[in-house]
Amino acid sequence: MTSTNSVPAHVGIIMDGNGRWAEKRGLTRTEGHRAGVRVVHEITQASVSYGIGYLTLFAFSTENWKRSYEEVNFLFNLFVQTIQEYLPQLKENSVRLNFIGDVSSIPLFVRTALARSAEETHNGNKMVLNVAINYGSRNEIVNAVRTIIKLEIKDINEESFKNYLYTADQPDPDLIIRTGGEKRLSNFLLYQSIYSEIFFTETLWPDFTCEEYYSILEEFSHRKRRFGGL
């Protein structure tokens, strides 16, 4: 089977390079994260305009706890500030916020902000914005297995297994983009991405523009997807 789609139903982005962007300019890493927030807003708007149904942004991984306490604390505060700042525009654009990952392990003030924003945007019907926070794909898979065991479900297959992942009821990502020059998935949507088209760009996330994004989407539209067939 060959498929050529002009618009991906689901795009995942590994937003890498904030710290290196800041260091190149003699700035603190936190300034790089602030610069990255602006790009999140722009790419979200561009995705809605392009007609993408689902956008998943890798915001904070289970491995990011290894960073300094100061940086982790800054990131959590930045998440809350960003949500509060952009929530009105997300609602205006009918974007539904959804948070994937082990949110039970993050600070209460962050969980409260996430729950409130998800509730306020639950009627959004133009695009679902998945924000992966304290997310790790291996952890997601293990948690799915634990749930299946707890529920004593005997009949399970590849498709039904998806119902126990954070992205249940969502299409698998057609396209995954990683900025920052690294060429790996880094524990991001591993089960869901077996047939994703993958693009790596040297551009650091704060320098990633809508023009480059549209260029990648255009290239995606010309890729032939065989899904294991001829």
C-alpha cells in the first residue's frame, strides 16, 4: 500500500536546542527556554492554519529531572506562565489542550494549572495540542502493561494495546520533527511512530521558523508511504 497525504493528521515535534541557542549568545539556559516558548506559540498557530488535527510537543522528558534543580524549577514555572498567557488564544482558535505523561509526579501547582487549562479548552475542535510533560515512551508502555494486568485483560493485540497509551483514540504521528541537530527519537512516541516520517533539522528550536516548518510539511506531502508494502 502506498499513501501520499498532503496534510499529516498528527505531527510530533522534539523541541531541542534551547540551551545551546542561549549559550551561543552568552545567555543563560533559561533565556533559551523563554525564546523557545515564542516558537511554540508560532508553530501551534501555523499547525492550526495548516489543518493539522493533532500536534504533540515534547516539553519535558522523564530524563530531564537530571538537570539542575534551578533549571527544572524554572521550566515548571515557565509552563504555568505560558499556559496562562496563551490560554485565551488557544480557546479563540478552538485548540484543545491535552497533557500526556506521568503528571502525578510533577509539582501540585503545575498539575493544577494543567487540569484547569485542559478543562477550559475541552470544547476545542480544530486541533488537539498534546503537551508531553514528564513523558517517556518506555514508561508509557510499561504503565500500559500494568493497567492491562490490573484489569486482567486476556485478549490484547497491537491495535487494542494503543487504548492504554496516553494517545488513546488519536492517530499515530504521520510526521516527527526533531530540531537541534541530534538524530534520535530520545524516548518519544516509540510505540506510535513505527511508520512516522522523520525529519531532522540542524536548526535550534528558538530559530525554527514557520517557513521551515511549512517547507518540511511540503516535503512530507511528496513522500511515498508504503507501510511495509511495495
